[in-house]
Amino acid sequence: MSWLCIRDPRSILPVFPSYGMDDWPELLVKGTLTVEFTQPAMLRRDIAVIRYEREDRWLRSVKLLLRFDGMLKIIMRQGISKTNFRIPLGRPKRPTRMRVSMSWDAPKRIGLLSVEDLETGILQQVDFPNPIPLPKADIFRMLASPGKTGFGPLVSYAAISDRIEPVGLAPGFAAGTQIMTAEGMRPIDTIRRGDLVHTADLGLQPVRWITRRKLPGYGMFAPVQIRRGTYGLFRDITLAADHKVLLTGAPARRHYGQNAALVEARYLGDAVPEHRAGPRLPTQTYVNLLFDTHACVFAGGCWAESLYVGDLKAAPEVLVTTPLAEMPMSALPRHRTIVRSLPKVGALHIPEVARTA
């Protein structure tokens, strides 16, 4: 299994991606609770992001509290067992999208809290010992029973998985997206490590690693579809909301004051009105490609970024919690810059084979 239940607080009913409750384990001894929310600017009082409490023979509760001083506090309780830990988020000057992932493995007595700033890409993590497993009944009541859980007004969605889900790094392209390779246009799903892919300024480059993730189709994981005929596309493409597309020419100059700009798909409506939200599915499978340098690949008729890892190599303890956990450390590149020669892409060479695809 994986994602058991997804809850959008604006919807009355929860979403069960592909499993009935009868298939859930009676006790979730290992799993991940993910919550995406907006942290207000200069908060003046504490706000409960999630508040769940039930007393049936013994007290059980889960609380995520955002304090006015910028501290995120997590409190879990089951009878006399209690887990209480916190992580500093700071006090942003403007509203900021955040994603909190709390993972636990009760038999191993280890837990991890990860907080991603979705505006800057900064990832903070803190370990916590002796995590408390969640009973099936509590999972259902927490996410699936209207009125049983208090969601803060700034929550985009909450989801729970029966696996330790990786965190960090951009999800990428929807599975099936056509990418230009040395052999022509191919679905990104069929590309393998070592295959040569066309990039905007470095020509053919070998793929070093590929990430593939099934994620809740909500919040910043929500798919954005750019329609065929827009910006040179010869077919629709679907990207994660935070995936960057290379915008050039008049739209880039009009909206960003430069000849070329990398723009997140969620903002393309400002410059390219012919974009829309992708089909709302409970989960969305995304695939991304890693090269020796951060690059732009030719996807369906436009240029869009590849996976950017920065200097993740300097943080091996973080690397093992990401989608690149299985990649050998010696093979992991360092990305010191974002897409080389960005100001020069006004005259990008479009592979001839793409014109007839």
C-alpha cells in the first residue's frame, strides 16, 4: 500500500486513493503523516494546524501547534505515553507555504520530523525517539470522519501513508511526459540511467539518476497542465505545481523584465493564460531526471528544468531521507548553479525530430 487517506479540509469527504479501510493494518507501527499549510506572516497568537483527540478507555491525541514565536510544536499522546518535540520555523515577513512530514518506525523506536519551506526549498529535520504507533480507528477518525479533527484554516491537505515517505526535492514531470532523447521523443517512464537526453545549453547529457514518486495530488503536489499549442507545445504536458518551465521571448520580457526566466508551473497563468489545473486524482505519479549539472530538457515542445540537488552531497544524513536515498554518494553531483547560460537561451536549438513529433 502507501497513501491510505487524503483529506482536503475544504471538502466534506476524504479520499481513499485505492484501498478500502478493511485493507488497512490494525495498528500503523510505521508510517508518515504529511500536512501542507500556509504559515502566516508575523503571527500574533498560537494556531492549531491539526488537533485530534479521542478518549476511549484511554486518551489518544495528535496536535500540531504553530506558535506565535515561529516554533512548530508536535504533541502525541496514547494513555500514559507522550511524545513532545518542536522545531523552529522562524517568523516570515510574508505568508509561506510549508510542508510537515512526521515519519515513525515504532519497532525501531525512531521518528523523524521534516519541515520543508516550499518557497525557498529549505529543509529542516529533527529526530525524535520512541514514536507512538497509530491505531486504525484513530487514522480513520483523524482524516476520514468529518468533525472529528480540527484543521487550521490555513491547511491545504493532510495525508497518511503506511510507509516512511521520502522528503525534499522537486517531484518533476507527470509519468508519460514526452522527453527529447538521442533516440527521439520518449515517455519519461521509459528513460533509464545512462540514456542521453537533449538539454538546452549542453546538448546531449547522460541521465545519472531517476526519481519516481507517487504523491497526493494536492497542494504543491497538485498537477498543472499546460495545453498543446501554448508556448510551442505540440502536446499537453503535466507538471507538479512547483516545477519550473523556461519562459522566453515576449512573455518573459513582459512579466519578468528579462529575455528568459524559470517560472514555476503554478505561476504560469500570469504569463501563459492557456494553462489549467491538471486532472484531480487522489495521487499523482511524478518522474524527474538528474544530470551532472542542473539543466533544461525538451518536454512536449517546451523547455523545463531537470532535478536540482544543490550541495546535498554535503549533508549525507539528509540525503538518506530523500528520493535519492539509494543513489551512491560517490555518484551524486553537486549543483552549484541553476541552469547554466540562462540569459543566452533566447535562440535555443529545437531538435529537428521534435518538429514532426
